[in-house]
Amino acid sequence: MSGDTLVETRGLSRHFGPIQAVSDLSLTVRNGDVYGFLGLNGAGKTTTLRMILGLLPPTAGTVSLFGKTKARERRRLLARVGAMVESPAFFPSLTGFENLWHLGRLSGPLEKSRVDHVLDLVGLSHAGHRAAEHYSLGMKQRLGIALALVSRPELVILDEPTNGLDPNGILEMRRLVKRLNREEGVTFIISSHLLHEIEMTCSRVCILDGGRLVIEEDLKSIFETLESSFRLDAAPRQLALEVVGSFAEARILPADEGEDAPIAFEFPRDHLPRLTAALVERGVDLFTLTEHRMSLEEFFLSRAGGRTEGQLT
Amino acid sequence: MNPLINDLLRCLRFESRKLVRRNLFWMSLAAVPLTVVLSGWAATTLAQPVESYALFAEVSSWGFLLAAFFLLVLGCSSVNEEGICGALRAVRCRPVSPAVYLLAKALVLAVATLVLATLALIAAYLWTERAGGFHAVSIVIPGLEDTEVYSAAAMKHFTLGLTIAQVPPLFFSSGLGLLVSAAIDSSGLAVVLGLLISAGLGGLGSVQTDLAPLCPPALLTRPMELLGELARANEAVQPQVEAWTLTSAPVWGPLLVTGVTTLVAMLVFSKRPVR
């Protein structure tokens, strides 16, 4: 393991009675990553995060945190980690400020100005001295994120951080993660069911299915390998279809929006000039020719058992 | 500073803050002296007039009994309620040792124990003073001409010794609550189980008197009963009263059991996965 690796699991497994929640999971989170954790309901995401944090012992395999595998050493290293797992967790009878202050101090020295700063960062400075039990769902989520950030961690683990946030809150959250990663070099592990958020925020993702690792890859590399197709809007449509079909390398795809919809086809990108020239030569009026790339959601569904969207977590 | 000491100090401050935010704690602070005053009023108004030491013994025992109940409930709901609301996850994601975290809880409950015991005693003392105050006691031994007289100062000395002997069982109440709370997720069930264990140990201590020092709940009223008996000129209890010192088994027995109970609670808490 290189010194650049913050979290590494090898052959990590956990079962609850007969249910295998996580099976032989090996993954690596590097310094500076914004690591997206994707999986359907029951895929083993939260169980894995709990094992990484030492909240749950694995039944097999190892977890390495900042290069240390022994439980006692890893516990001391939790001072460098901020986490919100499952749901925002805090003491309801204490105020938001008191929760941040006392829990933050368990990780090491802390100044009150830092607590004020973090409350301001998550937009809770107006409610810092109110008992946390009176917070709304969105405010509790913000407080949970603030708790994860208060002790200036190098690694932040956020489980479904956008749950309960309004669109503005989600946008602020995305900006915050990107800014802390860029300016302060904070590494993030983010589990989310909002694939669009993962796509917009993360630099690296892993997909779990049934407790097993399906893929772990840089998001950029995934997008480079994603299949792409083209959509051609031209008239007359039948003539355009004939021209496209005359190319041996073209594969016409079934029209997904009716007979008047743009023609969908797969075609080598570097042969496109030949195709457009042939269309113009045959008198076809070209309106639009656009590239359609598979989204992360389509990729995820194709890899994670191809189950329905309703089962996503 | 040693990191463990540092962690313990931070946890102590945290636990103190949590305790003062618990309604049950404030309720106990009000209820314990109020019970002492009400039992004193009942003893002096509704019943036959009683000797001042017997009055002190009776009213302080009621206060201690209620304090033991509140401490048991405070202990029984101290860990599992944090688990239910998820707050324990926030603690266990931090580098502090679970054993240190629980030790801080035990120490803060011990301070709460002292506060409640002091309140019960102050209320009992003030009520006794109001009812006539402490004075010398004569013990007449039938058949003999001699009358043994205990001065007011001697009686106060006995009273102090017996009073101190009442505090260790209170520590056990909170320690037992902490252990049950660390082992059982439901605070309601934990309170019921804590009361049953407490009553069971009390019963065992009554039957097996040689085990009584190690069965703290049995001692909750016994020292004060002795004082009351002495005040009623029952010379048979005199050796027992004089035997109560800080180093006697009825004092260190409950403290020892409390220490063991707290250690077991720390072990259980450290080994349990967090919800």
C-alpha cells in the first residue's frame, strides 16, 4: 500500500446470521479522492462504512486506515476522520453549538471560533444555540455534516449527505465538498442514491452489488469507456435512413420515440465527416447531429444487476 | 498530559453537560428533599412523637431510598438512550476509548450520587433540628441500676458514621443502572431489570446476612434503622453501631461491588457493536 492511500480494504466480509452483507470486498481510497459509493438497497454500502470506522467488526478481511490495520491504532487515527453514517447523529438535548463543541473536542483540541465557522459553513449560524431536538430534518442533516467537518479531518465519510436537503442545500453541499477537496485537500467518501450528484461531485466511484464490488474506477475513465451513439435529425427521414444504412460500420438502433424521432445509430466518431458529406451529396437536409453518451445512471443500472430505479439507495 | 487523562477530562465535561440537561436529574434534585420534608411532616404530625435520632433515621432513609431509585433510573437510561437516538455513533466515530467514555459516565453519576445524598441529609438534619434537635440519650438496661448515657456529641458521632455508611449502596444503584443500560437497548426494560436485580440482591442480603455487605441494596435503610433502635434504648444494637467505621465491610463492600459492576459495564460497552 502506498503512503497515498487513506483507506484500503482487503477481502472484507461481514455476515449477519445467514445474510452475507459484504463479501470479499477490496477497495482503495486515495488521498485527494472524492470517492462515490454506489449500490442498490442492501448492497452493503453502510455496512462497509461502519466497518471502515470500526463501528462494526468484520467477519473476515482487513481494513487499513492511514496505513494502520490494528483496531487500537485505527481508533487513535479517527482523530483525522470526520463521519456521518446512516443518519445525522447527535445529542438532542444539547444545542447545535454544544454538540459540535463537545463531540469535536473528543477528536482533539478545538477552538470555539472553529465551531462558529463550521456552523456558518453549513448555514446554521442562526440556530447554533437552539436545542438540536427542535431542528428540522434539513437542519439536522446540516448539523450532521458540520459534525463531520468540525475537527478539520483529512478524510470525511458522508452516508447519504443530501437526504432531507432542499435543492439549494444540495447545491451548497456539492460546492462545499468541491471547495474543501480543492482548497484544503480533504478526501471524501460519499455514499449517495443521487447518481447525478455523484456524477457532479466525485472523481472516483465504486459500485457494490449484493455486497460484492462490481467496479472501482476513476469517473473520467468510466466516461471514456461508456458506449456512445448518435442522433440524426434530418429530412427526408427515409432517405437519411438509407444513407446511414449504406455504411457498413453503421448500426441503426431502434427508434425510442416513434417514427418521427431522430435516427439513432452507432457509428465510429472519426468516420462522421464521410457520413455528413454523403448525406449532403444525396440532398438530405441536416438539422442536428448529436452524440448521446450513456449516463452514469444507465451505466450503474447495467452493472448493478440491472434492477429498477426504485430499488436504488 | 497523558492522552487517556485528557480524554477522560473531556468526557467528564461532556457528561456533566448532558446530565444537567436531563429533566430527570432536576426532578430528582427536587423530589429527594421534598420526600424527606414530607416524611418528616408525616412522622411529627400524623404519628406518635418520636425521638430525634429516630426521626432523623426515618426521614433520611426515605430520601436515600428515593435517591437510589432516581440513580438507578438515571443509570439505566444513560447508555441505551444514546444508542437509540444514534448519538453513540457520533461518539464511537471519535478516537476516544469506549471504556474511558463509560468511566466518565460512572464518575459523573457518582458525583450526582453525592449531591443527592447531601441534599437528603441536609433536609433530614434541618427537619430534625426544627423538631427539637439532637440531644443526649439514656439507655436503661433492665434489671441493672446503671444507666448508660450517650451525650449529644456521641450520638452525632454515631449518626455521622451511619450516615456515611448509607452512601456506598447509592453508588451501587447508579453502577448497576450503568451496567444494565450498556447491556440492554430498551431503557424501560433496563429500569425494570435494574429494579428486579436490586430487589433480588436485597432479599439475598437479608437471608444470607454474611453476604449482606456485598448486597448493597439491603443496606439502604439498615444503618439508620440501627440508629433508630439505639435511640429507642435498644442496647443490643450498641456494638453494631460502634462497629460502623469507614473501613468496615458495610462501607467498602458496596464500593467494591460498585467498582466491579462498573468494570463489567465498561467491558460490555467496549465489546458491543454500535447500532
